[in-house]
Amino acid sequence: MSDTLNSAVTALNEKLSGSGFDGTAKFVLGDEGSLIIDSDGARIGDDDADVTLSADADTFQQIFEGEMNPTNAFMAGKLTIDGDMGAAMRLASLLG
């Protein structure tokens, strides 16, 4: 397992603690791999999801640490979204 993915899972679980996401989202961190967020929290995985967010590992690290707003990353072309935009917006509000 990648240290980057493990760190991302830890950061996301801390950020999402108790809030519960009512869908499934996949984060594809470039060549590092992917992780899934669902009602149980974040975990490493490559399952099908309602929405897939793709960016390089540095961009996701900035998002997970609160240094970059997910909406701004999307508008700047650093983050691509495929699937349910409603789920992406709900997730952005949890991460924001």
C-alpha cells in the first residue's frame, strides 16, 4: 500500500468523522491508486462509485489538508469529476 494513500485515508476519516457521506465517491490519485468514501468513511479501493474525482496526489493532499477548496481545484482544471455532480457538491461541502 502506498504511504500517500494511507495518509489520505487517515486525513479523510478525520475530516469526515461523524458526518457520514450518503453516497459513494472514488478519488483517483494519479499513479498512486484510488480510495473510496462512503457512509462508513474512507478506505483504499477501486470500487464503482456514484462520482469519480481525479487529480494528482499533490492536489488531493492540498484538498484533504484544507489548503485548497475542491470547487476551486475543479474550476482551475486541477480536478476532474465524472458522474453525479450532486454527490460531488455534497462531498465538497464536507471537505470544504
